[in-house]
Amino acid sequence: MSNTIQRAEQLSYEEIAVIGAGAWGTALAAVARRAGCSVRLFSRDAATAEAIVNGRQNPRYLPGITLPEGLMATTSLEQALDGAEAVLIVTPSGTIRTVSRDVAQFAPEGAPLFACAKGIEAQTGLLMTGIIAEEAPNRVLGCVSGPTFATETAAQQPTAVTIACTSSSAGPVPPHKLAAARMAASLTTDSFRPYVSDDLIGVEIGGAVKNVIAIACGILDGAQFGENARAALITRGLNEIKELAVVLGGRRETVTGLSGIGDLMLTCSSTKSRNFSYGRQRGQGISEADVFDGKPVVVEGRENAITITDLARRYRLHMPICEMVRAIVEGQQPIGEAFAAFWAAPIEAEPRAMQISITHPAETAAQEKFEELLP
Ligand SMILES: NC(=O)C1=CN([C@@H]2O[C@H](COP(=O)(O)OP(=O)(O)OC[C@H]3O[C@@H](n4cnc5c(N)ncnc54)[C@H](O)[C@@H]3O)[C@@H](O)[C@H]2O)C=CC1
Ligand SMILES: O=C(CO)COP(=O)(O)O
């Protein structure tokens, strides 16, 4: 056993509750269990809970992966949270308000709550921890984010994440710093490596915006625009993440970390990503109704293209890639037209955000070119 893991064991939480037994909740629960914690995983589906406890499998979300021994699962939220020293909330971003309201009822006082979903709420424009702060006040809040496909993490392939925390109170050891360090220790194994940060906003913005950029990259891939274009979108997308993070009070350098460029690179270049796959299918000409053969799949960037651009507009910040994805998912513009408008933006200094101009002379030619390439 390495020194790092021995040190981590001393700081680690003993009892952790994980809320949400989908792909990522189950993978994180498995990591915490392998790191030596006692873990109770809440599943709203009885068959999933039963399969985890008795078969060490989650056949619906992580087929073929053997989970660690002793991982408990339950359909009772109260039981999952009973005695928990820390809680990981791992349901899709659109459910975080109701889930955290329920969690607040049963989570022991003082237990920090960590958001593991990626997104921004419609109407309020709040990040995940902002929502949790409203529903579960007076708690230390944190998030776990980074380049992490659940299947790889659950199969114990090397994975690194950022854990960020904040709290309003201070002390000799600020409680949020301690919580971040303790959660990092609780998730440290030979294959899982957390890094800590105190820039909650910067970390959460990276996770939310990268899903939208991944849709854009998927569309390009599906329409066979080539890899030069993808590299350009990733780079310009990183700029959009940075601009929004900074405007909201996050730090520029966080964007160059795991939760920023790390997650952006991963999600924008792999069909393991649901957001990238969704975009790819749309780029191949598959209609909104027929993507994923009509099956319900969590594609947060679709909704977040709207929530993020709404938020950016409030701050008079222009996010051209997110605006383009919004125009496509809302059906305001056909894909070729939306890309052409984006691509024909006036030339300006590279570090600045690009501006869309509907009068740019290159627009018509670019639009024709893109329409030619599209199916
Ligand atoms: N799958 C992945 O590789 C990763 C996912 N994430 C994030 O984790 C979050 C969850 O995603 P996944 O686990 O992949 O989704 P998933 O679709 O695999 O599972 C979602 C789970 O949440 C449960 N759920 C939905 N609504 C609920 C509610 N109201 N109460 C209790 N449980 C509820 C579902 O029953 C299901 O078990 C998302 O925000 C996603 O962005 C983050 C990193 C990696
Ligand atoms: O967040 C993820 C990887 O870090 C998972 O991405 P998708 O939701 O696109 O599958």
C-alpha cells in the first residue's frame, strides 16, 4: 500500500451515503468502498438495489462490472443517510433541487453535501451547489468533477478528479478545506486520484459548459467536418468556459485543470460521452425524436445550452458555441446554417470571444460549404 493511501485512510470519512445508483453514483460508491469506507447507496429502483447487494452488479447502468464486496444499497433514503458523515449526490442535474430537498430532511447535521452532477438550473441560473445551498442551508458544500467516464472508473481504470468545497464559516481549519481533504481521502485508491480546489464556481462551470461544447463537437464529427474543426471548437469552447467562470467569480487557472480542459477534452472526443454521441447523431442527420433510438438518455448539454446562454446573456457575455448549440437543439436553425453563422464570425484577436455577425460577407459562401458537407 502506498504512503499516499495510508495517509488518506487516516483522514477518510467512515460512513458515506451516495444518492443515485446510476452509472456515476454506482462508480463513485464503488471507489469509496474500495478506499475502505462504509458506503450506503440509495437507489430508487428495488431491482437495482437487490442486484448490487446480492449480485455485486448494476446490470442496467454498469453491465459486466463486478462491484466491491460490502457495498450496501437501499431504496430507503432515510436508511441510506442514517449516520452518514458525508453525502455524494449523484442524480442528473435536473433532479438536484428535489433530491437535495429530500436529502436535507435525513442527512445528519454537519454532514457535508457534495454535488456530482454537472449543470446549471433553468430559471435560477444556479450551479448545482447553489441549488443545494437553497434546499439544505447551513452546510458545507462541495462538488466532485473531472474527466470521468463511469464505466472506466468502475472498472478501476486510472481516473483523476477535482474536489472543490466552500462554506460561509471560518475557523482555525476552515470546514470546507477539511471537508475537501476528507472527501479526497475517502476516494483515494490505487486507481482513483482526487485533487482538491477551493474554486467551486470554476470547477462547476467547467463541468456544465463542457457538455454543450461536446454536443457541438459531436455534431461536427457526425457531419464529418474533420479533426481540425474539432480542435478549434475545443479551444474556443475552453475560452467560453473561462469567460463565464471568471464573470461568475471563478478563477481562470481552474479552467486549465481536470474539471475544465480535462473534462472538455474527454467529452469532446469520445462516443462514450452521451453529449458527444447525441451531437454526433444529430450531425449524421438523425432527428431529435430518433436519437438513441428514441430511448431516454441523460444528455444534460441539451438543456444546458439554454440555461448557460440565458445566464451568459444576463452578464452580456457572448458564448458563440453555446448559442449555436442552443439554436440547433431549439430547432431555430438547421445545423448547416447555425455552423455557417458561427464560422463566419468577424475576425478578431484570438483570446477574445468570437462574435456572430449576420452581415459578414463570408457567411453565404461558408453556409453553402457546410450545407454541402451535411447529410
Ligand atoms: N456517467 C458518467 O460517466 C458521469 C456522469 N456524471 C454526472 O452524474 C450525474 C448522474 O449521471 P449518471 O449516473 O451517468 O446518470 P444515469 O442515467 O446513469 O443514472 C441516473 C440515476 O439517477 C436516478 N435518479 C433520477 N432521478 C432521481 C430522483 N429524483 N431521485 C433519485 N434518483 C434519481 C436514476 O434512477 C438513475 O439511477 C449527471 O449529472 C452526470 O453529468 C459525472 C461524471 C461522469
Ligand atoms: O461527465 C462525463 C465525463 O466526465 C460524462 O459525460 P456524458 O454525460 O456526456 O456521458
